[in-house]
Amino acid sequence: MSVLENWDRWKEFLGEQVDKAQAMGMSKDKITDVAHRMGSFLADKVDPKNPQERLLKQMWDVSSPDEQHTLASIMVKMADRAH
């Protein structure tokens, strides 16, 4: 099963990546910037694999760049708490 197919596994995976980035000295702002770029890539290139990802993509698609940055920040916070 792909990490993208299970929402809880996806959040856990993101949390692991946030931990690694923090261990390398990346600030929360930089991590959020990377998450924003990753969110744009995923929204453009990857089909949602579950209902949660479909909702997130729909929210991403109708959001302004500032709102997308906020969504990315929220995802980083959720991922950080997922594990």
C-alpha cells in the first residue's frame, strides 16, 4: 500500500519528515514553505487516493496562494502531532 493511499499513514509520514527537517535545523517557516511547494506539486500531479486527500485538493484548488500557505502550515502542524 502506498503512503498516499492511507490518510493516517500519510500524516505519520509527513510527521517523520518534519522531525527530520527540524533535526537538520530547518525553521518552522522554512518547513511550511517546503510543504507549500509540495502541496502545489501534489495538487497538480497526483490523483487523490482517499476522501481526505480529495477534500484537501478541492480546498487547495479554490484557495489563494496565501490560503494555500495556511493550509500547508496546518498540515505541518497536523503531521507534527500525528506521531
